[in-house]
Amino acid sequence: MQLNYKDYIISNPAVMLGKPVIKGTRITVELIMEKIANDIPMEEILESHPHITRKQVLACVQYALETIKNEVVYTLQEESDNYQENNFKWDSFLEEISENRKENNLAMASKLDKLFAE
């Protein structure tokens, strides 16, 4: 059965300015994802925060995943006399961002594979 992050993650304007947090704590999803992105092992995360569980950490990952899945990307179009040149530059820029995002996603997937293997 798939973990339902909504059982573990909340967002309340009165807690951490509304950032998503692990229920009953002030630990943000952002903090947990930053630790994972910095290759901090699950055991170390749990040792640093003894009052949270593995399921809560995984709920943070699932929340981040769902957020990315539902992300809406808006492309901006620059108006200019040199539209073709600017459009080419913009396309190259977007392509570079896309490649960087792919590399980051692969790195995150590798880290998540290690995390789930523990």
C-alpha cells in the first residue's frame, strides 16, 4: 500500500509561515529534502530528529514528488526586434535548464535509491 503523505504532512500559516511540515513538528519538508539532497543517510536524519519516523521522512519525499508532478511550467516569450535571435537564445537557455534538471533528477533518484535500500 502506498504511503499517503497527507497523513504526515500539513501546511498551516501559523506554523513555519505555512511551509509544509511534518505533523506535530516544526520540521519542514524542505529541511528533510535538503538533507536527502546532501546525501545524509536516513539513519542520520532519524538520529538528528529522534521524534520523527522513517514513514514521516518518506512522506516528505512523496510530498516533494507530488509537488513536482503537479508543477505548472510557464515559458516566457521575450518581445524584441531581434525575435528570432532572442528566441534561439531562450530555447538554448531552456534546453540547458532542462539538461540541468535531468542531471539533478538523476542524482536525486540515485540518492533516493540508496535511501530506500537502507
